[in-house]
Amino acid sequence: MRRPYLLVLFALALGAGCSGGTQTAKPAPAAAPAAAAEPKLGIRPQGDTEISPDLSRVPDDLKQVYGYIDTHIDDHVRNLQKWIQQPSISNSGEGIPESAQMVKGFWDELGCQETRVYDVGITEWGAPGNPVVYARCDEGAPKTVVLYWMYDTMPISEPADWKYPPFEGRLVEQAPFKKVLIGRGAVNSKGPEMAQWNALMAIKKVTGKLPVNLIVVAEGDEERMDIGLRQFMKDHPDLFKGADAMYRFGGQSYSGGGELSGGSEGCVYIELTTSGEKWGRGPNLSNIHGAFKRSVDSPAWRHIKMLASLVSDDGNTVKVAGFYDHMEPLSAEETARLKAAASKVDMKVAAANIGVGRFISDDPFTMLKMGSYGTSFNLDGIWGGNMYAGGAGAVLPDKITSKHNIRYIPDMDGLDLVKKIRAQLDRNGYKDVDLKIIGDVPWAKMSYDTDIARALETTYDIFHIPYPKKGGNPSILGPYWPAYLFGNGPVGQRVEPVQMPIIGGGAGMGGRAHAANEYYVIEGAGKVYGMAGAEKSVATVLYAFAGKLKPAADATATTP
């Protein structure tokens, strides 16, 4: 998407040229008509929420920031719409260079002294990495916060399942919310990131400066195993000198509970390929006519049998020797936390929220334990031969490829799991099957007995958002993301010296990440804040971390 100010700069550049001869004065052109004002969106900052921040804890300048956010919420939502309208699909590369420049423009507009788009080159896994955007904003503050962003999104794999165009950013009603924004990247992760940027802009507009210094790192490879960011961190660890903590975007659950995360599970990604050329049977140069199956072996059927040899009949148990070795047992503290959370789970609502009929287990505690501390060997996709939906066309494929993400936990090792899979394939008689590593993101633990975590907890108290008290024992407590590149706790692999406490969370929410009809809540309802509330929570976290909030007589945590 081209931003209006770029067009203005281009026009100025054309007008700035000069010739060698004398120019005759020309009459002044008629004034251009004023640009038509954009129609009001009519966003209600409070929506239908039943909760609101406790203003007795908020200093006057932050109250003014809240007011600015409410007054300008239409513009803030349009900012998100414009970003959604710029595709940024890392797996195909669509819109990636333009998106990197757009993200750089955000931090230029904020007034950061240093902004740059880095070309990371070829990564260790053999693929070129997408650009990394870096910014540093010196506000003369005592503390410095790193903001982690991802600007890439997933592809649109099922366009027919979208109710609205995925790159339009349409506002629609979706009960119980009067307004949500539908679009690819709405919640993963442009919505919560734009809430951060809008909040920062609001602070600067009201007060003239931020309460903390900022370092920003925005990657375009999160959906590609962070291969570019890993290379960037290896090459430029010095860019993070002076960082005190990282604040990662996040949000509430559907029931209103607050997220407190910072660690990450591990994930290794592989491709498996069966070919007639390597097998020595079936087509060995290209696909051939499907009629020849009567007399020719099929690499595709061999691939299916190979996959079936690696898992149980239901696909839920991995049949690879040693796969479940080195799994750190769940602690008593984490077990108690999961049991408390399970007591409040409605399994039907939880399943509907992610677009499934039911979970593997019907027990809430088992479901949460599997989802937070389990392992898996997923079949993400498979292709080869006739890939056209509908119709016909007899083809006997010469090769078939499947892709797989494997989730793992402490103290497991992703590359060790890959070796075990390779060994199991060989034992099962599939030495000819190629195995390619796409990338590995090791696990990371995080302690929540930190100033940045307490700043988020204070914010949740002010916003009346319930949250689980985590304490100081390092734990995962977070979804997949490259925490191991930044965290100061135990990690599956340390690749560079950058280490800091991390927290992720805030008000606001969205859903259907990686799925059709991904959304971000614009007008909140019940105990879930909308976009204005999300922005206010970001500002409050930064004020709390900077020590600029009023003390509370009694700020205690509750469990969602």
C-alpha cells in the first residue's frame, strides 16, 4: 500500500528540479480543493464493556492520553485497516519489501532517531531471510524497553471460507461484539501491534515524549521459523545494548482473563519427500499418466504409508523411538495453576473459539495440559501431482512432499528429535525418503518476578482484568515465538549474548489466527476491552515500568 505522504514527497521532488535558463514567472495556480474528510467510523471507545480502568491510580498526564485515545479512536482503527490492506505473506514473499518499509515509516513518524531496514541475507538453513526492521528512540529516560514485532502473516489458503475480503479490514458485528475488524493479520499480529503504536503516538502527542526509551525489532519471518531474525540477532547483538526489558504484544482471553507470557515452547519444522527417483520405483523424471498405475508403483502411496508408520492410527501418539525422552515434568505450581484455570473452562465455547468440533480430551484440565505442556507431530500440508480442486486429470505423481511442525518442551531438543525421526524412517524401511529441516525455534523459560512483569500486573489491577499470579519460578507459559533469542531465563539454545526479562500481555483480544475470518475486537463487550482499551493498557504498562503511576493501597491478583 502506498502511503499518502510518499506521494507528496514524490510531487515535491518533481517540483524541486531546476533548468539552466531564465524562467518566466507564471501566474500562481488555483488553490487545490481541500481533500474530502474521511467518513466517521463512529467507533465507541468503551463499546459495551462492563469494566473500566481505576482512574484513581492514573496520573493526570496519562488520563489525558486516555482522552486522546478516545477522541482519535476512529483514526487509530483506520491505521489498522491500512496496515491490513498491505499484504505481508512471508511464505510467498507477497508484499514483504513494501511492508518492511511501511513498518519503518511507523517509527519514522513516531520520531525515532534511528530507523533502518536490514537485509539479513542467506540464513543457516539455506533460505534467504526476510528484512528485519530496527528502530531506536532515545527519550532521555532512565529505562529502555524493547518492543518485539512480527510484520508477516500467513497466506490465504482457503479464500472461499472468508466471509469478507481478507485484505480489506472490514468492520462487522460479531456477537457479543458490535464491531470487530476482519482481516489477515488482524490478531496475529497487526491488531495488538497497532494498538501499541497508536498508544505511543498518543503519548507523544499529549506529553511530547515517552516515559521510556524504545528499541524496536520487527521481523518478517515469524511464520518461517524466524530464520531471518535468528541471523539478524547473531550479526547485530550490539544493537540491544542498554535494554532493560522486552514488552511483547498480547491480549485477553475470550472470558476476559489477562495473559502473562514471556517464555515459549519449542518448535522444529521439517519437510519429508518421497520420490520415484530416490526410491528406484515409479515415475522418476516427472508425473506420468495415471493410467499407468495398473503396472507402475506409486511414490504417493509409499509416502502415505511412510507417514502412517510414524504415528498411531489416530495421529495423536508419535511412534518414534525416544521421541518422548527428556520431557521435564509439570511442576506442582503449574499443575495447580492449570487446575484452577480448568475449573472455569467451558469446553464447547473453547472449541468454538478456535474453530473445532471438540478437543482430543473432553476433560478441561487434560486439554489445557496438552495445549500448554504437550508435544505433537503435526501434518501441516501435503502436495504433489494433480493439485486442482474439482474436475479430473489422471496423474501418477513422481514425488510427494509433506510438511510438519513438531512442538516440544524443556528439556527436549528439536534437532535431536529430527535425528530420531531420521533414524526411525531408516528402521521402517524408508531410507530413500528425504528429510529437510526448515528451521528450529528452541524453548525458553521466563521468570515473572521482574519489574516489567509487575508493570503488567499493575496494569491488570487498574483495568480490573483477572490474571494468574506467576511468581519467580521460570516456566514456559507462552506460545511459540523466538523468546530464546532475547530471554534471560533457561533456553534450549543460546545463540547470542542478548538477555533480558520479557513480558507479554495487555487488554483487548482477537481470534482465529491462521484461520479464515481472523478478527480483532474494535468495540469491547462484557469483560473484554476493545481497541481503545488495548491502547490505554499499553500506555499504562510503560508508565508503570517507568515508575510514574500512583501507588495502590491494595493491589492483589486474582485468577481468571
